Amino acid sequence: MRAPDNAIPITLALRWSDQDANAHVNNATVVTLLEEARVRAAATLTGPVATDSYAHVVRSLEVQYDAELTYADSIEARVWISRIGTTSYQVAHELIQDGTSCVFATATLVLIDVSARRPIALPDDLRDRLRTHFSE
């Protein structure tokens, strides 16, 4: 397990249709599960994902499959902050099934000015919130 103690736990429900012909959760569905975990954790991590003046947008996503993720009623996600930059931050995710870390992913999010559609510096209050769940 990679998740630190200050990671945010999220329970995610799976649907029968989430699996592929090999009885694994489909890799495209995994990306959707990661997004769901990140968005649900955002209320704690960052506050609103968008306001009238700024929005958080995904710049990159890297997914590593460590073990099979198979159909079950639910799985556990752990979400935390793994890097804080000037205009961006990195969210780490771990998907866990039956005590086994199956998927690890990082998403780099950039804070942008909504009207200019350009990156802006992370405000101090956002940095403070991100630090609460930061772990390298």
C-alpha cells in the first residue's frame, strides 16, 4: 500500500458492466473510478472544483496497474496530494480491493483563470488545504 495515513478514504461502488471479457474492471472504467474518487475527495482537498474566477483542470494522468481489479460490490480508494507546485498540484490515488493495492495513479491538476483560460498561481488558502493531505 502506498497511501499515507492522511489520505482521504472513498468507497466506490462497481457495476456489473464495469468488467471486460477477462473479468477485470475495464481500464477505461478504472480512469472513471479514479476521477470519481478525486472529485469526491475535492471537497476536502481543495474546496470547490470551480468558481466564477478559477477552475482546476487535469493536465496529465498516469495509471499503473499493480494487480487485477475484479468485479465486487465496492472497492476502496485512497486520495492524497503528492506534489504542490506554483500553478499546479498532483493528486495521488490508490484503488484497493480485499487489502491489495491494485491501481496507483497520479493526476496533475492546473489552476486556471476561467476568463483568460490561462494558469494562475495557487492561492495561499488552497496551498494550506493541499498541505493537510500532502505526502510524497
